[in-house]
Amino acid sequence: MPSFRGEILIHVSKGCKRAEYVAAAAFIKQAGGIDVPPLKAMPAPGFQGRARVIDVQFNGGRGHSFDNVRGGQCKNGCGYWTSGPIFSELVPACSKPDPWAIQGAVGLVLDEVVEFPVFVPWPGSLGFFNVDPHEFALLGASAMAGRPRTFDELCERGLADYLRRPALPKERDVSLFIEAMRRLIDRKALVKHGLRLEIPKESSR
């Protein structure tokens, strides 16, 4: 079971096959009543949002969810407890099943889910993977300006010239990128590319 707790970025995979997408879309519709756009309308690969992992659960049989495969107290609040087989047909059905739980799978319980106002292009990888905060901040700012590029392309075309533009969006979620730039960008990396980054303090409000 994953032990990670904390903030994550939500990544859209490029390798999704049509059959997988159709099945996932049907599951999302059934579980949450949400209609997802067609596969061809989904940008990929890249980051679409962020969330905080607050818990991890193992989804057993009959709608129950536990801390691990050994069972214990059902985390859905139905009052069921077991130390035996969690997939047995003799297990009573959960009275408060989680509609998003997939039997036999590990589920991440998310909170503070936020959709980014822009899509941030980024190659993916299996499982959890690390993201360079410098490049992420730069590509996020570029996406806000309507010109998503690679890190090298940004540097070559004079990123700093339009990062200082007063027309940058100032909504609360967009300020995430601005604040990330102020706190995380290594100015030595910018100097290497002959750039200077000056972001007015009022841009983060």
C-alpha cells in the first residue's frame, strides 16, 4: 500500500487507448454522473490540476474499503469489521459503499482538488514521478500566455519579455504558477540562458 500523503499534480496520460477511455468514461458517469469529453478533445500528455492525498484504502468485496488487504474496520462508516477473507460471498454488503471504489484496487482518497485554468504540457511516467519545479513553473506561465513550449524553447525565445506583461491572468489558481516562479526558480539557470526574471509582487494577488 502506498504510504505517500501530501500534494500531487494530476497528469493526463498520452498512452490511453480508446477502449480504456470509453470504459473509464462509463465508470465516471455511473459513479458521479459526470460526462467527460471525447478522447480526441483531451490534451495529453500533461498536467490538468492538483490535489492532496489524505488517505489510501484497499477496496474489498461487497462495497467495503479497508486500510489494507487484511481487513479490519470498514472505512465507509457502515460498522462492518473483519479479520478474515474480505472477498467472500458470505461478507454482508456495505450499507455505505463508495461509488468510486473499484473492487480489488488500491484507492487514493483526495481532497483540495483544483483544476488548473490552463493545461501544462509534460511527459508522463508510470506511478508517482518527480517534477522539476523550475521547468514546471516556466511551462505553466507559458501556458497561461497561450504559448505552451518546452523549457529550452521558452529560454530561446525570451520568456522574461512576456512574463512581465500586466495582461497575465490574476485569478487565484493562476497565481499558483506566479508564486511557484517567485519561490522556486533558480536564477542561476536563467542567467545561463541570458535571461532576467522580474515579477512584480502585486502579480500574485
